[in-house]
Amino acid sequence: MQAPPGMSRFTMLNLTPATLILGGLFSLIGMAAVVYGRKTERIVPIVGGSVLTVFPLFVDSPVWIGVIGTALVLAMWYFLD
């Protein structure tokens, strides 16, 4: 990905404390879900945890990270059985 003139590659990312904390929290929950899914051999926690781990890389608003992350956690909980 090419940065616009006058901008470095890193200024395109929104690295505020809120996005880092929320992204880290949801990634940690996703990683735990993947480990749980592999131990119990269930597909929903594996797929949901993988999506939960990766999605903060593509969303740069802390509000949307919270909304999407909460929706994914609730969806995994609802579809677990």
C-alpha cells in the first residue's frame, strides 16, 4: 500500500490508546476462543475467534472496534450450541 505524498506509512494508522486497548482486548478474547475451539473441536469458536483476532487491524475507530467486537462475541456465544 502506497502512502500519499507527505505522509509516512505509519501516520495512516490510527494508533490511539483506545484503539490499541480495545484491539488488544478483542484479539485476546479471540485467541482464547481459538484455543478453546481447538481443544473442544468446535468450528464456531475457531472461526469466530479468528475473525475476532484479525478484525481490529482493519478498523481504525475505537467506537466501531467496540461495536463489531461486542457483536462478534455475542454471535459466538449465541451460536455456540
